[in-house]
Amino acid sequence: MQKQMTIPEYTEAVKNLLPLAQGDTGGSRIAAMVLLSAYNGREFPLDITELCGLDLDHYFDAMIVIRGRVELQTEPQTLIKDGSRIFESLWQNWKGYHISKRWQLYE
């Protein structure tokens, strides 16, 4: 059995993924999708096969974020200072991957 997830672990994983998500690489997009899916999964669904594009450290952070969101029932933006503004900015930066536009990426 796995150990119980803690708020400090979850918070640290969110903080680890944020700088990557705020960048402009393939890994940035994946980190952003993990965070935005934990923030609002209906609007930013996560294709789990994309996790293969993360380096091992960020992959483990992504898994902690997923576990934290599910097990602790806590939205990631509540864990960090100015989280609502930061996540709204992420939303704007990655709005091309919003569910309403995602199909257009594959045309």
C-alpha cells in the first residue's frame, strides 16, 4: 500500500511544475496540462500518454499532483501564494489547448 499523500508533498509538486509550465517547450505544455487539468479537468482534459514527454523528476511531480488532487480533494491553486492569478495566467497562456479548441490542433 502506498503512503498517504500530504499537503506539503502536493504543494511542492505544484511548485516544481509551475516554472516548467510557464515556459515554452514540449515539457512546458505537458506540465501546464497536468496543472490545468487538476485545476479544471473538464476544460483542460489530460491525455495521460503525454506524460511520456516529461523527464523523470517532472513525471513524478505530475503523478503527485494527480494523486494530491484526487486524494486530498484540494485544488492546486489554493496551495500557492497568488494561486488564482497564476492559474488564470496559465489558462490564458495555454488556451489553445482548451477543450473547445483542442480538436483544431489535429487538423
